[in-house]
Amino acid sequence: VVSKKELADAISMFLSLLLEYKVNLRQVPISMEFLKQMKVEVGNGERTNFWEDPWMHEGIVKNLFPGLYNISSEQHTVIARMGWFEGQEWRWILAWKRELSHEELQEVDELQRRLMQYQVLQNKEDKLWWGTEKCYTVKALQQQVGKGDSCDNLVCKAWMNLAPPKVEFFMWLALLGRLNTKE
């Protein structure tokens, strides 16, 4: 059991080590690095959300066209339900909650122009790729994260080999608020 003063002293020492080594605490979280590397290769569109999944090369449709997302009547719909096949050719069909303004119609035209670059394929399943290797590995994520030395929050900074493993483990528990302390 550790007293609150000992805990405060340990955290203070750890923070000073972070400052001494010039650790940047305001970098992109690891989870965001992971998600930025994810891409969906659309096949039949049965498993890919049109608005929210990263299937367009330019980015996530919801982020590219936030105004259209807000007025879409199909916000959580998979690609397979956003159109139909005419023969072998896919036709995109978008539905809205209300009549569109002139500006919104221009945005729809831009979205439709971009959608023409993508074809849904009847007999092929959607695939999820990660990074340039087209498959996810822990090693690839570690290499990607290592480029920017990013971390979700201060808790992750406990694991930087700045102190013996026992001390880092102690700091990790302390930063998570999982140490038993006496009042």
C-alpha cells in the first residue's frame, strides 16, 4: 500500500523525466494512427457503410460531405443498399430527408462525380486492408507509430524505457488510478 504523498512524488518524478526527454504529449493518438491506415476495398458492398467506412481514396464520405450526411435518410446504410445493378453496371441512388437547396444540389453533383470512380462488384466480397502491406500486423502498427512516437494519453507514456520496468509498471497503475492507497 502506497501513501498519497509517495504516489504524488512518484508521478512528479515521472513527469519531470518526460519533460527532460522532451516527450510531446500532444501528438496524434495511436488509435487514430491505426484508423488512418485502414482502407476498405469494396466488392459487393454488403459489409461496408457508405457514409462512415474508409472506402473512398479521398477520405470518409461523412467527413468529405458533412452537410449531405446530415440530411441523408440513409446515414447508417451499407453500400449495397445505396443503389442497384443495371446489367453489370452499378447505379448509385442517394436519398434525402428533405428537398435539397441549390448549394446542396451542387454538393450532390460533386459526390456523384466522385462516386463514378467506384464500381460495386456483384460476385466479390468487401475486404478490409491496413497500411501499404494490405494486411494488419502488430509489427506494422508499431513501425507506423514509431515514426511519430504517438500515444493515446499520458498513461501510455509510462512505457518509454525511461525507468526500470517495476517503476514503469508502478507509474502505469498510478496514472490509471489503480493503486491501493491509504487515506
